[in-house]
Amino acid sequence: MARRQRESLRPVTPRERATLARIARATGERVDRVQRATVLPEVAGGGSFVQAARRAGFRSGTAVAVLVRRFNRRGLAALSIAAGRGRKPTYAAAARARIVATAQQTPDRRADGTATWSLGTLERSLRREALPRVGATTIRRVLRDAGNSYQRTRTWCPTGTAQRVRKSGVVRVVDPQTEEKRG
């Protein structure tokens, strides 16, 4: 025996119906949005939640019931994925900036035990100071995203720059063709 549907679909306006039809036909649209846009007109036409779910590719009528409830409250915004999905960023912008700033400083020979940063020494230093769980892979990704690369001189420098020792002291050299070479 079939269950009674708890909440029926509110009347769909002609503008909403046209938008749903456009999304359902779109080939460049996300598959989940197309599924949702296919289900709603079918339910509005008097179809049951279970039948509409099967035709659109949902696994159960419960998923359609949840979608109908969201559509009744939020309108076409119900087609988008609800907030809270996906992995949250582990390190915020402030932590990422801290990683980049630490890598661009000269290490303290006594405290860090090195004259130049390696990923291991950078990891130990950051764990000691502020980020107790940061790993070398995360540090590498953050530095690459910030436009830095590991140089032969065992230092992290912005890509396209290098520090050279001259008679007058340490000089920073910039390659004007950096962007062309990246491509």
C-alpha cells in the first residue's frame, strides 16, 4: 500500500515552468540540476513522487518529497545543491598567508637548525609555532598556489625570481619572461 504524500507541490508559475523546461533540455547543465528540473513538472502534472523519481533517475520517492518541500519554500533556488556539501578548506586564508610568510623569511639557524628551508624544516617550524597538524604536502601546495617554487639554491622564491650572490651582496634577479615560460 502506497504512503500518502505529506506535502504536495504548490502551483508552478508559467515563468518557473519555462525555466524548468529550459534547464531540463540543457546539455551543458549539471546532471543533478537536470534531474531536479525534470521531476518537478512531472509532479506538477499530477504524477506520484515514486513514479517521477523513477523516470528522473532518483532512487526513491523520499528524495522527490524533500525536493518538493524545498521548492515550495525557496522556488527555483531548490534546484541548486544545498549548502554544506563538499569538503571544507582545512586551512583558512590567514593560515595560508602564515605559511607563505614563514617560507619567505630566512630561517633562524639556532632555532630551526638550518640556513635554508626544506619542506621538512619548514614543516617542523610551522608545527612548533602555529599550525600543529600541517604537513609537507600542504605546505608545497600552498606555496605553489602562491606562485613560489623550490629553487636549486634550496630556497622558496616567487617563480621567475632568484637570489644571486654578488660582490656587492645578495641581489634579487627577476626573469621578465616568466609568464611566457609557464604557458
